[in-house]
Amino acid sequence: MATKDERQIAKLLRELPSPPGHWVERAKTIPSVERQLDQVLPLLESEAKGRKVQTAELERAIEAAGLEPEADLIEALVDRIEREAGSR
Amino acid sequence: MGIGGLSDRELVARCRSGDDEAWGVFVDRFSRYVYAILARGFELNNADAEDVFQDVFSRSFDQLDRLRDDDAVRAWLAQITRRLAIDRIRAGGRDVPVEELPEQVESDFFDRLDEAMDVRGSLEDMPENCREILDRFFVQDQTYAKIGEELDLPGGTIASRISRCLVKLREQLEAAENEPGGRGR
């Protein structure tokens, strides 16, 4: 990268605004959410082969794993099921 | 040196080993980059940008083991972000010739973002007082009055502080560029 003056540096600083804080905080929870999904999925897959999973089933599986069926976790679970189905 | 000072390679290795704190630093380090690609490069609306932003970090977390060169994590993230953004645009049927989108966004945009990331990296290495005042003024667009009020500084000193800190940042950036192999991250 060529040497820059202060004006160019200031301009480059403006190129990277911060995303909303809650986006960042949510992304930071990915490892813990993934661990929770790893607990729940085996309980779910045995009863949900080849059909669309209902929210109530998801909630039951989450509870069976000893977790709280919070909206974020249900949403992450749906995403993961769709992703895995898509990659098959 | 704190975990925030780790190189990209070291940080990726820590994330791969299941270190949640390292993952938090990873997200902090690259969140602006991913956001800039989505919001400024592909001009996704806020709701789409938020979904894709989460998806990018989720995919990168799942696929860290597949990253072949840990030093190239930034380029790898850019690739994931670009692919998912294009998928989202296609799914939304946006009235743009999608086959032209990648080239359109790539022209100079990623080079500029890379330069901006290097500047940002040097900013992160600066003392807290400089980092904060430069971020507030240039990134958050705060006025002198607001900065003075929030940092409890006399209004007349803000401009000169910003100027001094910018000079320091330039010096730091030049020093990083002169290190063998360029920037240390």
C-alpha cells in the first residue's frame, strides 16, 4: 500500500462504519448456539425424517435437551435444518 | 499482548480450537468488513444485510476447518460474503443483471476495503484516547461538541487532538507497512 497522508487515512476510516451492535453481539453467540443445536438435533432427527418439522416439535426437542425454547434458538434450529437439508 | 493483538492466523487457530473469546475477537475484527461488503458493496437493505451478516459468520464458523491458508481469512470471508449476498439478491429477484454483480462490486471496491482494514488495524493498535477520538469523529460522525461532552474535553482542544492522533496513526501505519511482510495481522 502506498504511503498515505492524513486526509486519505481519514477517508479510509470512514469506509468501515460499525454494523448495529446487536448484529455483532448475536454473531458472537454462534459457538454457544451451535453447541445447543448439536444437543437438540439428534433428539429431533429421529422423529422428523423427511417431513417439515413443526414448531411444537422443535420446542419439545429443545426442552428434551434441557434447554429453553427461546425464539432465537428455534430460528437457529430451523436455519440449521434447512441448511443441512440443502447440502444433502 | 491481549487476544485482540493476535494475528489473523493465530486468531483463526484459537477459534478452531473452540475458544469462544477468540471467536468474539474474530467477529469484532471482521464485522465492519462484512458489513461494508453487504451494505455498501451490494447495497442490501437493512433486513437482508442483517440476515446475510449472521449467515456469513455462521458459515465461517462451521467451515473454519476448510480454510486452507489461515493468513488469507479476510479474502475467504469476502468470498463467503459475496456468494451469500448474490444468493440473497437472486432470491429477492432484484431488478439488476445479477451476472454482472460480482464484477461490478469488485472494481476497486475490495482493494479500497483492504486498505481501510489495514488502517483500521493500525487504529486498533493505538492508545485508547486516540482510538476513541478518531473513531467518534471519522466513523461515528460525532461533532466536536458531542465528543467534548462525552469525553469531558474542552471544545477547543478536540480539533488539535484529532490532528495529532491522525499524524500518529499515519506513522503507525507506515511502521506497519515497513515491517517484513507488511502488516502484522
